[in-house]
Amino acid sequence: MADKMNHIERAMAALQNQPVDRLPCYPIACGVQRKLLNNGAGITYHEWATDPKKFADAFIAGQRYFDHDFAIGLMDLSVMAGDLGAHVRMDEQNTPFVDDPVIKNIEDYEKLQVPNIKDPKTRSHVLVEGTRQFVQELGKEVITAGFIEGPLLVLTQARGAEFVFKDMYDNESSRAAVHKALATITEFDKELVKAFGREAKPAGLVWDYLWGSYSCLGDTEYEEFEGQHKYAGCLNELTAKEGMAFCVHNCADLPHLDTQVKAFKPAIYSMAYYPLIPGSPSAKEVIAKGYSDNCLMAGNIDPQGYVRWSPEKMQKVTMNLCNEVTTALKAKGLGGRYCIASGCEVPPSVATKLENIKMCVDTTKQYGTFA
Amino acid sequence: MVDKEQTLAGLERAVVSGKKADSIKFANDVIQSGIKPLEAIDGGLIKGMMVVGEKYAAHQIFLPQVLLAADAMYGALDVLLPHIPREAAAKRVEMVIGVVEGDVHDIGKNIVKTMFTAAGFNVHDIGRDVPAETFVTTSKTNNAQVVAMSTLMTPTMDSMKATVDALVEEGLRSQVKIIIGGAPTSQDFADEIGADMHAVNAQDAVAKVKAAL
């Protein structure tokens, strides 16, 4: 079925709970789109994640090839930790990751300093400039968004999650040191928010608040070390103040939906679904429980499916999700308040099947209607 | 005079509350008072970790508390294990655990290791970013009956297959049960690469391996 709305009309209608021609769709295809560059021969992850133009070119190429409803500039989750001094390992075709943390003991927490993100050598600069470039090219076609790591995520990358979690409660001085580092990273985040808002100018900014998960932290712990009245609260406000729609991505299992959706009040919330984990909420449960009432929820196709499934299976899974979502939205009297998406980033692996991304988008176009 | 019941209860309490200094103190009391170390492990540490596991599964406590409890358990084990008679130690199931090559995310692996240790396995933790050959040599050296591997990232799932293949090539496959875990993995994937089983969390892993042995 041919689309009756353009991408921005559809996304805006979905955000405002108005009728849509079909559900919006955005498989979170970011690093994988580098495969479309160099005449289809692709470029390495390292090239993509260190060169603003190549970073932007992949999103532009991806938009032309897949015809997404959004463009969201996720690079990887070691950008800020790397700029704080952690060593980032960059394999040719693997997502970069921290292999040598910068915080090695309690004293190091207090030594963190906000880097100069105007320095072209920082990947924060690459991220903002790359986002600016694809926003300039795509901003009139789709809803664009920058992607930024929340303070607790950055700290766990800079120190190692296990150490951070232990230091939170080991003793009062380690707990104070964790807070001191989070305060510094919050300042770093503020610099980045301003850079996104004033230089890149995307329509929205997506926060990765990964640790808001009941597999990791309870409400009390999350509130103390990131929550609405702590570091996240002021960053969420600043995002809106800088003219960007505040959005959240959290691909952890058992996310803190009451905090991150109902209290944070993002415009878009993207999440994963773990059918094997008891209590992991499905799309219809998320809608039935009211999380789509005031927010465009997004999810939740298994990212592994883009690597391992046949296009036929991807089509079937997408059709089923479209059906589940439209049925649940109708039951709640909602418009297009759910975006068909992957639960987490489409794996940027060379083995990922681009035809599965295309199949997901095309199937949503055909079966994501409310007829 | 050290009271045995009080000491074991103290060990349990130290683990549940994540107090490493306390658990080491009680472990030293065990040695000095002649309480059998295995009794202290079973009646104090393991009992405590079981409580922690149950509370974690019920979302009454969370990762920080579990990790501090694990630290407390390992602190006491460092004191107690050297005093376990060799024949008793030999009865423990030998297990090798690691994060496969190319991945450094080991928090999940460490929780799984803790639960297997608490369940009485002799766990050889070979760390993270571990090549297939290291899984093979460590399994061989320790006569491992279980190999557990994890990854959090998609591109490194292939390293799991490489590890299974290496165990097959070395003729070790029939001697070990292979269990995999980590966010992108599944039982389907375990079947595909020739592993025996997949687990979604640490308690599931312990239950499945125990049932398979």
C-alpha cells in the first residue's frame, strides 16, 4: 500500500496521537549503514566512527536505501568515556568498546575532567559534527535526532560497571566519589546537549539511560544515581530548553518504565522485549498499561533477527508486531503511538542482512495500517 | 570459645549484607576454632548466597548488593579453600568460564561465576576477551566437566562457535557440557553452534547444568 503521509507528517501525527496512514517505522540502523558506502563495498567501523562526513553519509545513504521515518545518530557507547580518557578498542568491523577504563581506583573518580568537545580529535566532536551534517541533509524529510549517553552509562564505561555498582554502596567515601564523578559527567553531558542544540540542531535528542533496569538497579538506587531528581532530571530539562524533543532509548531488560516514561515524560521511548525473561513487557502490554498514552513508544523486534532470520521470517515477525500493536492501540483509542523498531541497534556486524532491514520497513508500510 | 552456629550464622549474615571484612573475620574464626571449612562454606557462605540469589530473583535487592555479597563470599573463600582436604576438593565439579574473544563485558559472567561457586562448583575464571585456545587448554588442564561462555555483543557470537569447534577438534567435546549466555544468545543459537544449553540468568544456568551432569 502506498504511503499517504510523508515521513514527517506521519511522525508528527504519531507524536501528537493523531491518526496516521500507517505505523511509523525505524529499525535502529546506524553503524550497519556504513555497508552502503563506498559503492556498496562498505567502510570499516573505525572509519565511520571517527570521520563526521562518513558518519553522516551512512545515515544519508541509509535513508535513501531503506526509506526510514526517523534518522537517529547513534555512534556507539564508548564515545564519551573515550573522551574522558578511557582507552577505546576499535576493531575493523566490531562496535568500539572500552578495553581499559580511565577510573582505576576511588581517587580517580574525582580526577575526571570535562573534555573540550570543540577539539576535532574528540569523538564527541565527530558525533556532533556528523549529526549536524546528516540533519542538514535529511532534516526536511524525516525527524532527526542526536544520540547521547546518560551520566551513569558513561561512568560505567569509564570505570567498569561492576566496580561502579560496588563503589555505590561499599562505603560512604566510595559512594561520594561516585556522585562526584556523576556530577562531572553531567557537566560534560550539558556541554554536549548545548552543542547538539546549537550546532547540529536535530529535532530530538535520544538519551541512553541503560541502567534504569530492574535487573540492575531498583527504584531507590536508580533515583539516587541517575533519576528524575538527580542527574537525568536536569539534563532532560536542558534538552527541551535547547529546542530538542527529549527522547529515551533503553534496551535493557525490565526497564524502569514508570520513571523513564511516566516521570521523565519523553516524546519517544524506545525499548527491547526479552520473551525469555519473566516480566519483560511486550508491545501490547506496554500499550495496555498506558505507556503509549502520552509517549510514542518504539520497539521491539529482536535485533538478532536482522542477522539470523530469513527475509520471510522478518516479514512474518514484523507483520505480527504490526497486528499486535494496531490491535492494542485501537483498544486504547490511540492513534499511531507506536513505532515499529528494533529493540536495540540493528547489529552493525558485517553479517547483518540489509534485506532484513528493508523487509521490516516495507512490511510496516504494507501491514502497519489501521484498516 | 567460638560457637559454631553463631559463626556460621555470622558468615551467612556477612554475605547477605555484603560485608567482606566481616566474612573474612568469621572465616578466620572457622579455621582457628577447628570448624570444618566445608561445613562453613555450606552452612554459611552458600546459605547466604542462596538468600542473595532468591532476593535478587524477586527484585528485592539489585546488582550492587549482589556484587558486594559476592565479594564477601570470595573474601571468606580465600581463607577457607586452602584448608579443605584434598579428597574433598577433588569431588567438586570443575568448570571453566569466560567471556569469548572480542568482548570485554563480564559483569554477567561474574554473576554466573558467583552462583556456580555458591553451588559448589570449582570455577576457573579465565576472564574476558578469551581466545578459543585458552578455553581448550584450561579445560584440559583442569579436567573440566563444564565450559560456560558469554558474550554481550553480536559480532563476537562467532567466537562462541569457534570455541565449541576448538573443543571438538581437541577431542574434549564429549567430556564437557557447554553452556552459553548473554543478551544476544538463545537456545536456538546454542543448538546451531553445537553447545548443550543456554541460560537466561545465573540461577537458570546453575539449575540447567546441575540437571545435565
